[in-house]
Amino acid sequence: MGCCFSCSSPQALDEDLEKTDSIRVKAPNGKFKSKDSFDNKKEKDPSGTRHIAAQTFTFKELAAATRNFRAECLIGEGGFGRVYKGRLESTNQIVAVKQLDRNGLQGNREFLVEVLMLSLLHHPNLVNLIGYCADGDQRLLVYEYMPLGSLEDHLHDLAPDKEPLGWNLRMKIAAGAARGLEYLHDKANPPVIYRDFKSSNILLNEDYDPKLSDFGLAKLGPVGDKTHVSTRVMGTYGYCAPEYAMTGQLTLKSDVYSFGVVLLELITGRKAIDNARVTGEHNLVAWARPLFKDRRKFPYMADPLLQGQYPMRGLYQALAVAAMCLQEQASTRPLIGDVVTALTYLASQTYDPSIHLVHSNRFGPSPGREKKEKERRGSEDHGVPRTSRQSSLKSPRRQDSPDTHLRDGWARGSNGASDDGGSGRRHYLDELERSDSNQRASPGSNQRASPSSNQRASPSNNPRASPGSGGRTPRRVHRASSSLHD
């Protein structure tokens, strides 16, 4: 599990804690309502939690709930400490108890930030904080129990008897996680930058509904005419936006980049950083960027564990959303509200493997389809001048980069009318569908994707990463620290 940076400077965090008291949440009527959790008494409080409106527990209560923190109750462990499954004797409620390591990377200030944030912010896609314990030097957090663990547990290093996530569940999880970010960015005032969006921080309940957890690194976003907040770089290597990692300038678009990495994990089944893979494929984003430019290689990017059971158009559109979120320039990334619109649409397009053809994880069409296409092209070519055929192959519509389609779609949607009431958020999906239809209708389009080009177009000659293998590449657990350090 990746580690995180130490906390920001005390002065910067003190300013955050002062402003946190003024966080307001947008009500259904569009107005903001204040949630006051503190009083103005100036009392000495070493733990910093005296005036937090959340349930408090004694250490003895939580020790009893977890049977003295027995090893069989342990359900997770990271740089912050350990997480145990427990049962509260007072309510008989099953909970998750996170015990912070007193010598770990998550200190008292991160503990305080997480309690503050989760006491003020409530949403179906944010984990529910039940209470906390601040007895002496003990720091514990009590959450609702999420029986299916984290998204990371369902994507990587699966046990042989564990069923991989299907396409429909992956899109449902992506849409729900995006709605959690949208709440933080658009409904809270000032906005909250999550700053640690990754697959291990997305927890799943019994219905695979995703909930964001671990708010120790959350930061209040810029207000007024400010474009960013400056802070020491904190996060997990492989998920941090490049401009934030280089300059320490944090914006809402930094979260959008991290979301793009997780969406790519959902689509490909690959880890953000995987040193067990061949050279050139260690970093997920670096591996994917060249492939984004050639739609013929999109099926190669799908997780082999899906075994071809996914909608081809849905795959194209999901990769297009990921590509836009992963733009190197923060200003060209979409707002999280646009991402929510796109993924909600994709999640609503339920895929039924029993009534759809199973896609082969290869580049070209089936031999039967290719034969029919050649016969059709042969009949069409009689009487068609050679120059006309060549010009059709060089049509500018063959620019298949999802970056191009999405950027044009969002730009036109934001300035012009659209079919969904003027928001323009679905315009890019229509562009992709039209370009997909044009590609299939073009006399020369299928010729470019013939099976004979498979070997030439393969991004890797590694037999373990063959797109037609249908199985997961064997992986070794990489236990080295994956955190960025100051």
C-alpha cells in the first residue's frame, strides 16, 4: 500500500482549521446552509477535538468492540495504522475502527482534519464517520463498516476463486466515486480538495456502492479570485497531478487527474504503479498515453479479466473520459460535474453479455466480417476513380484521438446549444458515436484494422501481455514505498 507525505506546515493547517468552521453545504434549494460545529470558547485542548460535533468513545469501549484489537479482527493496514472490524456493545452496530500508529505517517493534525471534514460533510458517496477517540495519546476513528473492502481489493492481485468486477459494476463504481468528488468540489463552500483519490481509498458496501474514505489530507480549496492553494506536496505516487507534484499548487483539477488514474485502473485492471511489469509499462498513465491516440488499440487496453464482455462503444467512451481527465495541462481537464454526467450516462447503458457478441481482445474484425467487407469494397471500387479512394483514406475524420473529440465536444457544448438543455455535457459522446459510425462506413477503414496488422500494431512483444491471452499477467506484490517525499 502506498504511503503518504507528512502533513503541511502547522501555520497552513491552523488556517484550514479556522476556515473549516465556516464550511457551508449547498441545500437542495440551491442555497448554502452553515453547519456550526464549534463554539468560540478559548480553552486549552491538546487533542484539538473538544468542540467537534461527533460522537466520542473511550479507548476501553473500542478495545472491547475489537476484542482487544485481536489479529483476527484486522481488516486493513497502511501508513496511518491499522483498521479493525468491531461491534459496539452499546448499539450492537458493526463498525470499522482505525487506530492511528503513534509513530506512523498520519499525525494528530491529519486526525483532526479528518474528524472535522467528516463531521461537516455528508453524502451517500462519502464514508460515514460514527465517532472518534482521543484518550491521552490514543487516536482512533470509528466508521461505518464497508463489507466489500476497497476497490483496490477487487481490481488487483485477485485470488483464484475471486470473481472479477464486470463492466456494469465498474461503470457504476466510477460514476458513484465521481459524484462523491462532485459533492466536495461543487456543494461545499469553500470547496474541498480531496488530495488523496486512489483505488484503496474507495470503499464498497454490500451493493458495490462506492464511498470515499480517508480525509486526512483534504484541503480547503481556493476562494474568491484565487486560482490555487499552495501547500507542500502530499499524496501517493502514480496518482498526483504533474503540476501539483512539481509546483505544490493545488487546484480542483488536481483531483480530476487522480480520478482519471482510477478510471484507467477500472478499465485496464492495471495498477497505477506496477514495477512487476516489463520496462515501459511500470507507470499506468505513461503506458496509456500513446495508446489513446489510436482507437484500433483501445480493445488492447481493456482488462483481460473482462474476457471481452464489454460494449465496444462504452469502452471507447470511457477511455475518452479518462484521456481528458489525464491531460497534462490542468486547464484542459473537464470539471468533475461534466465527468459525472458522462459516467452516469455510461453506467445507465447496461451491458448484457448474453445478448451481445463477446469481443475478442484483438485489434481487427473477425475473418467472416473482413471477407464481407472486402467483397463490398471490391464491388464499390468498380467505377470509382483511384484518386477518390485515396482521398477517402486521407480524410481528416480519421483523427481518432479521444483527446481531440472530447476537447472539441466540450468546447462547443460550453458555447453553443445542445440537446440536453444547453449544458453541452453529452455533446462529446455524440461526437464519438458519429465518428465511430463514419469509421465503420468508410470504404477503407476496416482494411486498416485487418488481422494481419496485429503484430505490427502491438504495443508490446511481451507474450505475457498479449491482448488475446484472456488472463491476467502474473504480478508480484511490490512492497517498496510508493509515496512522494518532500
